[in-house]
Amino acid sequence: GVGMGMTAPVSMTAFPAEDGSLQQKVKVSLWIPSQFQANPPCPSDESIKIEERQGMTIYSVQFGGYAKETDYVNYAAKLKSALGSEAAYRKDYYFCNGYDPPMKPYGRRNEVWFVKE
């Protein structure tokens, strides 16, 4: 019963398959605005969970445009290539982030995050 408006980024947890494509499970996360952080409203839909993310260090790549799944997969591959074999990061998931509302046609910002181990 509480309207919170849209937050940014919208963060999707992607679970890559062996070939780099994404498995058909994705978790979408929205940030709770600061005024609701101490006491967030309880979701009325049991499929919605409130979770607290611990601080993390990430490796990131940024790109523009209207991001599609193939864009996230391609930029994840570019980030993996740029990091090489020396960087230690989680291989079982990564984050796909979009910062802009759908009606913003130009100057869009998207990111892929790998979580440092």
C-alpha cells in the first residue's frame, strides 16, 4: 500500500551457462529508497523478498543504448576477456544493471558487474 516510485539501477542477477548464454532464471532487484531503508514496507506478494546486500567490490563495464539480453552477454564476455585469468571473481552469477526509464531515448547507461572474490 506504499508507493515508492522507480529506483536506479534496476539490477538483474544473471546466471551464465557453460557457453556464456544465460540460464532461464533471473532475479530482478530494485533498490529500496533511503527513507524506507530502516523499516521497509512488507511485500503483499510472497514471491517478493527483501534482502540486504552486503558491501562488495565489483569489476564493471558500462555501455549505452536499450540493453537486451544479448548485449549483457556480449559485454560480460568483453569484461571477462579484459580481466583475463588473473582476476578472481564469482563465475556462477553476475549483475546486469539498467539506470534509465524506458522512455529515455538517448544517453542511456547500462552496466555489467562481476563480484570480486
